[in-house]
Amino acid sequence: MLPLSSKILFFVYALVFGALGLWGFYRLYLRIHRGAAAAEPRADVLGRRLIDAAISSLTQERTFRRRSAISTFHAFIFYGFVYYLLVNLVDALEGYLPFAITSASPLGAVYNLLADVLSFLVLLGVVALVIRRLFLPSKRDFRFNGKSLLHPWVKNNYILRDSLIVSAFIVFHVGSRVLGQGAKVALEGGDSFQPFSTLIGHTLFGGLSASALEGWRVFGYWGALGSVLAFLAYFPYTKHIHIFMAPLNYTFKRPVNSGTLPPMKGLDAMMEQEDPKLGAEKLEDLEWPRLLDAYACIQCNRCQDVCPANATGKALSPAALEINKRMALNEIAAHPSPFTLKTAAFEQGGMTELPLLEFAISEEAVWACTTCGACMQVCPVQDEQMLDIIDIRRQQVMVAGEFPPQLQSAFRGMERAQNPWGLSRDKRFEWADGLKVPTIDENPEPDVLYWVGCAASYDPGAQKVARSFVQLLDKAGVNYAVLGKKEACTGDSARRAGNEFLYQTLAEQNIATLNEVRPKLIVATCPHCMNMIGNEYPQLGGHYQTMHHTTYLETLVAGGQLQMAPLSAAVTYHDPCYLGRHNGVYDAPRHVIQSMGLEILELERTRENSFCCGAGGAQFWKEEEDGNERISDNRFKEIQARLDSAKEGKVLAVGCPFCKSMLNSTPSKQGQEDVVVRDVAELMLESVQRASGEWQEAAAVSAPVSVPNAELPIGAGETPRPDDSNADAPAAVVGETTSEVINDQPEEAASAAPAPAPARPKWNRKDDVSAVPPQPGTPETPAEAAPVRKKWNQKDDVRQDTVVEAPETPVVSPDAPPARKKWGKGSAAPQNEAAETVAEAAAPVAVEPEQTEPTAPQGERPKWKPGGVKATPTASTEPTSAPAPEPQPSATPSERPKWKPGAPKADAAPAVPASAEPPAATEPGERPKWQPETGRKKWTPKK
């Protein structure tokens, strides 16, 4: 027990520094509270939330997901800190009350043993982590690439200084108590339940007088408790604050999975405001849990480690985003000083001056995100970095009108034709030509409604998946139907790109259709469609039971409805982000593959640690941001390395049409044609047909992995780009083929296959592209008179039978349609649809064409507001054979006209030339030439 004078002095000391600490925490609450209201419930069922938070905190389960050795040292510090909350309280009471906890009682023995052992482990953990940060190669974990936007404090080594200060405090605090306990044990003659304190006492204090030992004991008391009280004033501004904020993050976590974006309610009313608040432009526009994220962040950079954009040298760093937010909030708190006992203007309701794009994250980094969710999955404290980026995109698209110009084609396609390719809705059901696929009108009471999706409707590679799946449903005797032409895009790409208005328009249309159909179960071959309908449509009133096709196939196999023969191949499986990480479906596709007698060669980055293919977050429709390599290349190299040792056919199994396309078309695969990319349904159809005896090897193909017997898909040539056509353009034959079964009529099927698509220009980094406008004399289409689809140039959203009122000032049309990422190597149609043949894989690689000159960058884009473009119908006296060509862009780009989206329109009737013969349904003609987009114009902050 302390003498009276020491008691009084310690009480005053504790009162002063305790008040400063409470003031700091209060100001911290004010800053977090300045965030916008949460769009989802964050404090419902509070009891359950508190229990979950306690379990997550005490088990440290999320911390141990990666870096197990480092996580162990971190756990030493965490458990020591938690136990020291009790130890510090007991020590303080021993200084004021005449009692002491000794090892004479069982409870006292356990208490002293835990305190002694944890003190040693805390010191060990701190020393190990400091050595790692300063001297070991793993210190690179705390570095950022040169493209990431960093707060000036971060550039000036603020994090390192703060870490060293916190480490010094912990060492002094725990070390002081260890010294005090060593002196106390030496006075008492030793304690077997305090082995480390006994060792310190005999080593350092052996032979000292009783008065000297008492002095060391008092020093230990003041050093341990005094340092804690002094640290309270600094604690709210350090990285160590995460030890309190992480449990709060667990408590207020979102009640849904990571694949569900927060809803935006009252969007129509907000869009009509003069200055709408949509998305996040500044700190205070982020929801308050996202500001809490900044203080919960451990600054461990694990999210940066798993980010596919960062791994391929792009500007995005989820860790830098959270750290920059905290630095900005701490900078606000530093003026005025905490010792002035005054709050900052921001804490009182004032607005911040700088937008997030100037200090938190760069525009380039915002558009590099694939929304794979890896950062959120790996974060030890459940931060929501991806949702910050989505909110920033929403503001950029719907308010500022700033987004990559390549997305304009996808937006227009979804608005006009209800698909991002912009192809006519009349062609949506052509994937089923030659198959007896019942529509909902023909079978109004199905047990399963198969949601085909845009990819399987228009992309040849995905069409093979859809055709394989419906054949499996037929063989299993499933009562199913499809929506056919009633189906529209689910809006996934629009929503992930920030165009919430367009997403809600599409979603409401689909919900109205589905509510009429009232499906019992919706099965989708696209995880993105499954995620949208099952997880995000409920926000708009659409509640449906959804399932991925691999999960449904697993139930058919388990029920004995499909008989399969074993296959022989080396197979690895790529987990799609929106199937695995976002929706937790990992085992179903693996069980289906294993039911065919195949052994899966697991990748190093698999299941919840899977690496993105690069298509998500609307990346599929735009050029990748500047980096060292494509994301798909990074993933395919890992796949190739895993399959290199295989002697049999090498198969990459996937469960997503976009993953299949990205991994099939990535540049590194063009030199590795021995790897065949196939959907699980394609593999399963081969197995079923082999079991039933329907399978026959394709002619002239000697391959370890054979091709299943199936009918040819529609559009088996080059995948149409979204800028090639749209719903308002004249209809034309786009890669159509006959639908006869190859084994029945092989010669006719082969002759009907479309010619190989022209090779795409080689992908170059954006910094290798110069902004040189196209020459006005360059022809846009070839001279041949083959029936081709008219090239669609971006223009105002008007129908072809209307004209726009002439503006007062001339408006230059936008540049040529932008280049979309490589979709797949052009090749002849495959002979069977359930697998890629080795004969195709071994085809010679087309010589890359000469790079065309890019178009000039766009001028500043004005703010986008919803609503249709006003147009006045007129009776035109001009021939209706073709629309008049749009004016060519000048060398000096002018301001882009506003894009005012309206409700998706019905397909326009094609304009038929009066004097021309109808286009013959023969081989498709050569596509119009196109030029790549030069990239996004430089962003200028609004004043």
C-alpha cells in the first residue's frame, strides 16, 4: 500500500490524465459520428452482435487467417493487453487498500501465473515485431508502390514513428511491472507461480537491502500505472486504438455477405435535387461505420497483399485508403490541440475542404478495383474498403459524370438493349437454336427457372455452357423453363461501376417480370446474376430463392438423376469471386468434378484466398488501369505452373462465364494452348454422354481430353464488342451457324462455321498509348459488300426515327468506340460445345496487326442527370436505307454531351433499305474496323 502523500499525488495525476484521455475519446466519437447515416441496420439484435464480437476478438480467428507466425506474436500482445486491464486495476487497488493477491490461494496462484507468463510473452511479441518491421525482409509488407496516393504524414514515416512510440510504451509499461514484481518477490523470498519475476528478482536484485527493494517496488508501481495514465491522452491518436475499435467494428458489422452492396433508397427524389448527394465525395459523405473502419484499421497491409490490382502494379491499395482516411481525421483533430479543450469545426458539423480523390484514393485506383472482396475477407477487423470505392464511383458517375469512357458503351447497351453488349434483344434466345428449350410461356409452371444471363445469351463461349446445362436438365428429367426474350441484364456491371440509377431501372424491370412468373427456384450459370437476384433484388422488393448451377448439378448427382462415366484429365479449379468469396460456394463445384472420377489439383490461391480473374467490378467492359501485367495473366501463370507436371490433358474448370472468357483470352494463354478452359457443366455433359454411349470423338482430333457430342452454338465466332451494335442498329447476321449435330452431319456443320475472327491488337499499358486523333480520311468499313452490322458510334440516346433539336453551338460527337479488353482468340467454331478441342488450341496464333492510332481524349464531361433526351419526331424525306453518318471528331475535343439515361427502351425496328435485298443468312461479313480508346481524361476537382 502507498503512503498517504503518494496516494494523493497519484490520484491527482490519474484525474488529470484520465480527463485528457476521456476528452480524446469523446472527440474521436464526434469525428466518427460526422459520417452519414448507415443504409443498413447496424445495431439490431445487439445481444447477438456483442456475443459475436466477443468471440471474434478473443479467438483472434481473423488475424490467424494469414501470416500465422506474425499473428502469434500479435496474439501475445493482445491477450496480454486484455489481461492487463485486470492487472492494472488490481495493482491500483493494492496501492490504496490493505490487501494483496498472493499465490497462497489457488485463485491467487492462477492470477499470478497468468500475469507473469503474459508479461513475458508481451515483451517477446513487441521485440519480435519491432525487429521484423525494422530489419527482416518482411518489412516490405509495410511499403506501398509508387502509384498509390499517400497522405503526407504517411510519406514522412508517421506510421513507423507511431509504431515505435507505441512499442516503447508497451515495453516500459510491462517492463516496469515486471521489475516491481521482481523486487516484491525478492522481498518475499520467491514465488514458484511467478517464474519470470523470480528470475528477475534473483538476477537483478539479489543482495539488495529491503529499503532498496521497496524502492524498486514503488518504481514498478508508478512506472506501470503512471505510464498507462500518461498514454491515455495520446492513445486516441495512435494505431494502438484499434484494440478498442476492432471489437466495435465486429459489433456493428453489416448483416449481409460481402457480395451485397448497401441500398440507395429514394434515388429518384435525390436525382431531382439541384445538388444531389449521391455516393461519397468527401469524408462526411461516407457512412459512419466507414469512418470507424479507419480507426479500427491495424495498418497491417494484409488487404494490400491480396488485392489483385495492387499485385499487378496498379495504383489501388486498400490499406492506403483506410490509412489516408485516418491521417486526415487525425489531422482534423490536431487543430486545435487536444490540450485546448476545444473541438474542431468538422467535429461540430463543419465540412471538409478536400474531396476523397485528392487525399484518400486516386481516380485511377478507384477504377482499378475488381470488387473481388479479397480485402474485406482478409481484413482482421472487418473493414469495408470495397464499399468506400463503390460509393466514390457512385458520386463520380451520377454526379460528376467522370468515368472511363469505355463504360459508356456498356451503359448505353444496358439502357437501350438491356445487355452490356448492346445487341438486339431479339437475339437473346438464339443461343438455344436447335435445342428444345421451353420458355416460360410454353411451360408456365416450371420447378426450375433457368436464368441464362447476358453472357450466355450473346457470348459464344458462354453459350456452350448454357447449352450444356439445359441438355443436362433434359437428361435428368427436370421440369424447367427460361424467360427467353423477357430476360434482361441484372444490372451487376452497372451497379459495380457506380451507375445505381441504371441498375435500379433494370432491376425493377426484372422484378416485375419475375413477380409475374413467380418462380419456385432460380438457377443461374453466372455467379454475378445469382448474386444480384438472390442478394440485392430483395432491397427493391424482389425475394427469390436462387442457386448456382454447380450446386444444382450436385443435387442431381446426389439424387441419382444423372449417370456419369469417369473422365481422364488433370483438372484444377478456379474459384470465381462472386461464387466463392462473396457467397461461400466452394464445395459444390468440387464435388461435381470429383463425381466424374477427376482429382482436383488445388491452386496455391484457392477457395476464400482465390485470386480474381480481373473481370469483376465492370472491369470486363473497360481497359485495365496502368500496371505491370494483366490480372488475368497473373492468375493464368499460377494455373499453368500447377498444371505443368500433368501428363494427361490439362483442364481448367470454372464456374463463371466471365472467368472463362478472361482466362481463355489472357495474353499468356496464347502461348500455352495445352490448357483447355471449360465450365463444370461442359465437363459433366461429356461424362454423362460417355456413360450413355452418345459420345463420339470429334473427327481429326487426337487429344487426351475429348470433346462432347453437342450441337453448335449460335455466334461461335468472335465475341461482339459492346460498341459494334445496339438495339437501335439494323439487325444483321452476327456469327450465326447451323445447329445440326456434328456427328449426324459433320460436313454441313463444318461448312456452316463462321470464319475466324480477326486478331485483336496487342494490349499495351496505358502509358504506352499516345493521344493522337484518327485521320479523317480513314475508312471505317471494308469495301466488301458483305452484310455487316453498322458500326455504332456513341451519340445521344435517341431513337433512329427521331432527330434531336439542333443545339445553339455545334456539338462534336464522341470519339470512336473504345477498345474493350481482349475477349478471346478468334477461331473457327468448335465442333462440339461441351469442351474446347485441342485442335483449336493448337491452331497457329494469328499475327498481331499493326497498332492503330488512338483517338483523342475526351473533353470535360458535364454532370449527368437522369431523364430521357428530348427529341421531336419528324417525317423524314431521306431514304431509310441507312442512318446518316455522324460527324467525325475534330483534333481538338469538345465538351461531351450529357448522357441522360431513361428507362430501357424496347427494341427498335430495324431500318430496311428500300432498294436493297434482304441480307442473306450466310457467313458473317468482316466487322468494321475500330480504334482503341486512349484512356480516361485527367480528372479535375470541382470547385
